[in-house]
Amino acid sequence: MYCYKPSSQKKREKGLLIALLLLAVACFGSARIPSVFLPALLRVVGAFSLMGALVVLFRYLLRSYCYAVEKREGDDGAPMDFVITERYGRYASVVCRISLSEVEQIEDITPQSRKEIARRTKNARVYSYIGELLPADARLLTLHGEDGCIYLKIQANDALIAAIERRTMK
């Protein structure tokens, strides 16, 4: 069994949250000045920046993931499973469990390949289990199951990828 939990200070996410909150305060504060042109527009921009701050808080700062390669309980002959556990505050729950035999391909998500990956996965089911904005170690797992092609976006170090490839690639 191998388990990987990305460690990050999430500086980019914290900076974005602070910037959005400061923008909201500036917009709401300046909308109260009587000589300001279109105060309603400033309130709308402030409201959207508050919504963006909430999205950053709940999607990136309070959420983290743990990726594990483990045996299925009670089944000695079955292939290994890839398990993703989501930590949200104090709570943890398994959000994804797939058999490693379903993994067809693993590829890096780089700034150069983002557009090509977005074009290829445009009409497919894509599940993102990444707890950071634009991580350097993002990977795309391609799965072929009964429902067609499914993509998983994860953060993974080289040891996790080696553990997955040892048990999947034919």
C-alpha cells in the first residue's frame, strides 16, 4: 500500500482570497461615496468578488486530498484499487475508488499541454481531485470503463505514479 498527501502552503490560493476580499471591501466602500458614478455597478463587482472569495475558500483552502494504492478489503485475488480520500475540514470521506486495471494512460498536465487536454476532454466526464490552483505535479488519468472514457485529474509525485504503473500498465 502506498499513500500520498500533497503538502503545500497554498500561498497562491491565500493571496487570491485576500485580493478578492480587498476588492470587495473597496467596491462596497467606494459605492457609499455620493459622487461616485454608477454605485450599483460597484456593488455588483463587490458581490461577484465576494462570491469568488467563497469559491476559493471552499474549493481550495478548506479541501485537500489523499491518494492511495491499496488492496480491496476481503478479496485477495483482486487487482489493487486507487482510492482518493477528500479531507474537508475535520471530515474525511472516500470520493473515488477505482480498480487499477481500468487505468489506461497517465500523462502530465503541463502549461503547454493544458489546451490540448482541454480540447480532448471537452465532451467527456472529467473529475478534478486537485486541491490547488495550477499545481506543478498535476496528472491526468485516462480510464476506460463500461460507460466510456473517464478522466481523473490528480496531484501525484513520481512514487505514486510508479506504484500505479507497476500494477496497471500491460
